[in-house]
Amino acid sequence: MSTASPIAAIRLAPVAPADRDRLAALAVAPDQAGFVASNAASLEEADEDPDARPRALWLSDGPGSAERLVGFLMYEAPSGDTEARIYRLMIDRAEQGRGLGKAALQAVLGEIRALAHIQEISICYDPGNAAARHMYGQAGFVEEGLDEDGEMIARLLWPKI
């Protein structure tokens, strides 16, 4: 299943084997390197975690333009749980500053909201990552405090109809 974002032409897609090397080559800006694990490490983690849902982020600049790989995210939404956890979200350094992180976040929130058993979404991030704090706050996430690793926990709740 893929999800298109209304904010930008971002499409989430399950990671295809042919895209793994290209995803591993994506990287955040050097000053952000400590904020997120490498995509290669994340893909290895996904191989070991049956609940992980890795997604490639594809961008189209308009009708007729070819899609290009611009980022990666990963979340889990175990079937026996009411909480989904987003634990990776990155946009390649060459694509940053264009609102693609926000578009990717909206796309994954749409994908997760479509799961009937999920009632809340949590995310953890480095409290020094001002851009992440701002983006998640704008999306409605409420900070709850630091976890045992010193990362900020933020949660998004919504009523089910």
C-alpha cells in the first residue's frame, strides 16, 4: 500500500529490495547525523523486527516527472497494540528545506490512521533537535517528557469514529 500526501507529491512505499542500496546512500546534513540512525542500520533492524514497517519516500515534482527517492521512515503498529510508534524519519540532505519532512509526516499519519486498531502515535526525538520539535508540535504531538535514554517522548491522540 502506498500513501500520497496532499502537501507535496510525497509517496510512501514499502522498501523494495532493489532500493535498499539507494536508501542506504541517503544521509542527513552533517549537523543532524546524531539525531537519527543511518538508513542501513534501520533496514538491518527492520529485517529483524517483524513489526517494523520501513517506507521509502518518493517525490514527484509534477505531472510527467519521474519520481526520485528522497527519504526514509519507519514505524511499527503491532496488531495487539493501540499505539503506533514512529522511530525513523529522514529526508536526504540534498532535499531538505522544502517541507518534505512535513509532507512525509502527514503521509505516514494518514497511513497509520487507516489502521483500525491504532488510537495513538508516539515518537521520540533528541530534545536538541529544534526542527523535529517544531514539526511534531505543529502536527499536534504533545511532549510528555524524556525517556530513559534522554529522548523526548511526544504523543498524538485522536478519537475513533
